[in-house]
Amino acid sequence: MRRELDVLRCQEKDISVKLNAVNVRHGKRPREEVTNWLKSLEEMESDVNSLGFADAQFWLNYYSRLKRSKKTEQILHRAKDLQVKGNSFAQSEDIFMDSLHEHRSSWLATPLHGSSAERIKEEILQCIMDPEVSKIGVYGMGGVGKTKIVTQVYNELNEKKVFEIIIWVTVSSSCNEKELQNKIAERLDCQLSSSADFMSRAQVIHEAFRRRRNFVIILDDIWQRVSL
């Protein structure tokens, strides 16, 4: 039984290395059956430890020996089944969930009034669709309608479905860099470690974006410079 457990631990190590590497690079999460396999292995190890082979009284009691030998046989069958599944997981790349979920919901927006606002909206859309333009700044005093115009832009981009993902993040004056990372990662269905440093978290987000052919990220209500 110990030998079978050693085989399973080796499989677990190989699978965990693969899971961690892909999670860091692409933000992907393991399939539910892989998560269940890891949980079953942990439960089985707990059952083995509960057998109490080191207990001296165990060897003196015939009933205890019989009962535990039957339980050992059951564990061995479970170990064999887990090894078959673990071997398939270790050799396959299909152990992760599908691509990140798409978020294509339109926002409620009041109609634009005046030719000036409509002209600015069209200008922004043209810039976004221009492959030579990678960053656009929409600026002005508070209350002039920047968010209203960009909300219209956001909705039209969702309707056009030219970009794989469109992310809207409200930054605000109280938002720090870590909170901003969390907001972006949430829209990417990307898991960030709270204990990781800023650059490590940024790398996870960067790799998640690289999985997209193209994307638009809108940062609203910016009060100070944000380092992309």
C-alpha cells in the first residue's frame, strides 16, 4: 500500500507542477475532475494514517487485524483507480477549464445630446479601431460628460464584437495599484495571490491578456497617472 501511495504522490507532484505553471502563465484553473482527484488522494492518505499500524495493540487483536486488512484492501483498489486517472491527467493537457469567460453586457446609458458629444464618440471609436493606436486619453473637467460618452463607446464595441473582451474598470481617487489589479483580474476570471508581490501579480494579468487576440480596457475616473 505504501508503494502504491508513493506512485500516487509522484503523479500528484507532476500534476501540481503543471497546474501551477499554467495558472501563473495563463490564469487557467483545473477542471473539476482534476480537483476531485487531488481531494480523493488527500482523503485516501488520511484513511491510511488512520489505520494505526504502529499501534502495538493492533497486532494482538484478531478482529482489529481482520477489519483493518479489509480496509487496506479497499484502499488498494482506490489507489489503483486513482493511479489510472492520475496517469491520464499527467499525460494530457486537457486538464484545465475552457478559455476565460466572455463578459459582453451592455450598460445603461443616457442618449447623447448635441453634435459635439456625438462627434467625440465617433472620434474615439475610430481611434480604437485604428491598429496604429494603442492608448487613448479622454480628459476634461468633472461633469462635462466623459463617462457618458465612453459608456456609449463601450456599448457599441460590445455590439460590434470585434474585440474578444472589453473591460471597464472604475479607478477612482482612492484606488491603489493592488486594488486595480484585483478589479482587472476579476474581469479576466484570473486568480491572483494576495501574498504575491506587485510584479508577480502583474505578470499573471499580462499572460492572461496575451491569451486574447485583442482587447479593450477602459479605465474610468482616473485621478492620477496609472502605470500600465
